[in-house]
Amino acid sequence: MVGYSFRICKGCFGKRGGHLKFIHYLFIIVFCISLLALLFIDVIELWVTSLGMSRAIGPHGVVLPHSIPPTRSEEYLLMPSIHVCQRAEPYLIILVATAPHNRKARQAIRDTWGGEVQVRGHRVMTLFIVGQPSDPVIGKELIEESKERGDLIQGRFIDSYGNLTLKTLSMLGWARRFCPQAHYLAKVDDDVLFNPSALLQYLNLSFKTEENDLTELYLGRVHMQVAPDHNPASKHFMSETAYAGMVFPDYCSGTAYVLSRAALLKLSLTAVSIRLPRPLPPEDVFVGICAHTAGITPTHSPLFSGSLAVPYSRCCYQTMVSVHHTKPGDMVHYWKEVHSTAPCSWLGMRTSLGIGGINGWLQSEGTTSS
């Protein structure tokens, strides 16, 4: 058979124009492979990521605890009724990490994806978590906003970039204490266009099992083999005494990630036992360390943009679970356009997702090299 094929090939090259035919066939093959790669770029990314994820990283000594996440209502300055989850019975609760002065971002979320209360047959609830502002005027405005909207949770810590880890601890403690019945918790930043429908569809297709409530799911865009930043001038600085490992455990980007009920319980209880160094570690790194300590492995999904900026495409945004770097005005515009028109075809969504993924990757490469 091999000899026969060789004679055929040899005959082709021996004929006039055989070389052009070979190039023509080669072009078709390359085109088909490229098209398949474009249409299934998310599957390829998922496979490549799974190959690169850490299989086992030894124990890490993360230094001495001194902060316990609040779990009692009196430990929050502002919060909805302690019975809010008992009444709403959310299947998915979305907690949005927001800065006190970002009222426009909060309103854009309320007017778009945060206003969704029934998605694919499931109850969804969105709340915002903030810290204490340094400006007393903004503090008074938060009190009025809380009275008007009833969707703010305010922890007892100064709201700053360096205290994002405390905000996450406060979030985990609140969800564990006041909303244990929710099947899933999504933590989302306030500059993220989030798509509850795409998330629930993805969860239903990928993780629907009879023991779903027992699954320890920690889902998002996974960062792998990230080394600690030992530069004291960096906002991500972490001293060598605070973290001795060469690389962090794999962790999900803090822009948006999802925890199942079982993972939330295990991770939040683990977080209480971990001593916090100063300065505090980045919040997504800290969650990854807690997950690793608890024996929870992060699950990568290319439908979370992470820190990448995904160029707008209606079909792509219909498919994505989270898109970072979205301004309030753009969020309202994109949401209306994505949800006021007919769903894209399978081919349209796959193509847009592939092009969006490539553009995002090229942008990240350009940023890294500059």
C-alpha cells in the first residue's frame, strides 16, 4: 500500500503541473485545519491548559493568621435582611466586588445582567460587596443607596486595592453564613460584563451529575505557574517570608470565578485557618492558595475572559460567561444589543469566539512585549 501510494505521488510529480496540484491540496489541508482550530479554539485552549496545570504542588507555608472573616450580621455595616436568601432561594448568587465610589458601575449592572432574577428556570440574585470609604460623604451616599436598593453588603475594612483579599474573605464569610442554600456563588468584579444564562448553560452541559451539590467546583480562567512578585514597589508585592514557594498554586482570575456550594464551604473554612501576611496577597492568589490547601483543583473555562480584553462581537458576547474591562456605558449598550436580537447560529458563535480569543491573545502578547 505504501509503495503504491509512493508511485502515485511520484507519478504526480512527474506529470506537468503535479507540483501545483500538490500545493493546491496542501493549501486545502492547511485551510481546513486552520478553520477547525478557529471553530474549536476553546476546546484546544482547554486541552492545552489541562496539560499545563500543576498536578501536585507541595505544601506551602503561608504565614500566621490574624484576620477572621465576618460571619455575624452585626459585623457588617450594611447588608440586606439576614433572611434575603431564605426568601429568594437563589440557585445562583452573584456577589460583585465594587468600590464605594463606583455607583455608575453598580447601576449599569442593575440595569443589565444584575437585574436578571429568573434564568433558565433558576432563581438568580445579585448583591454588591464594598468596604468602608475614606471619604465620609461617600459613606453617607452608600447608606442612602443601601436604603434605596437593598443590595449592598459592607464589611468592616477600609476599601482599597490592598484590602481586596479582606473583601473576598468578607464575601466568603457572608455567603457561607447567610446564603448556604445557593447551589453556586459567582464572584464578579464591577467592570465585568457577566452572562448568567451562558454560565448556567455551561454548568448544565459540563457538570450536571446526580451528586452535583457535592462537586467541589472552582471555575474560571486559570492562571498557571505564576511566580510571586518580590518587587517591593509592585502592587502585587509578596515577601519571600510570606510565601516561600517558587510558584503559586494554579488559581482562577479574580475578575470572575464560580464556586459550587461544597467548594464554598470548604474553601471559606480553610481561609479562616490561613494566616495572612502583610502586605496582603492578591485576592485571587489567596483564594487559589486556600483552594490548594483545601484540596480543590481549579477548573479552566475559556468562556471567562480573565484579564484579557475581548473585542466586542455580538455572537462572541452571547457565548462568553465574563468579559473584563467593560465600562458602564458600554455594558448597557452591549447587553441590549446582545439580548435584543435573535441568538446567533452555532457557526456564528464558534467563529466569533475563535476570532475573539485570537484577538485577546494578540493584545495580551503585545502588552507583555511592550
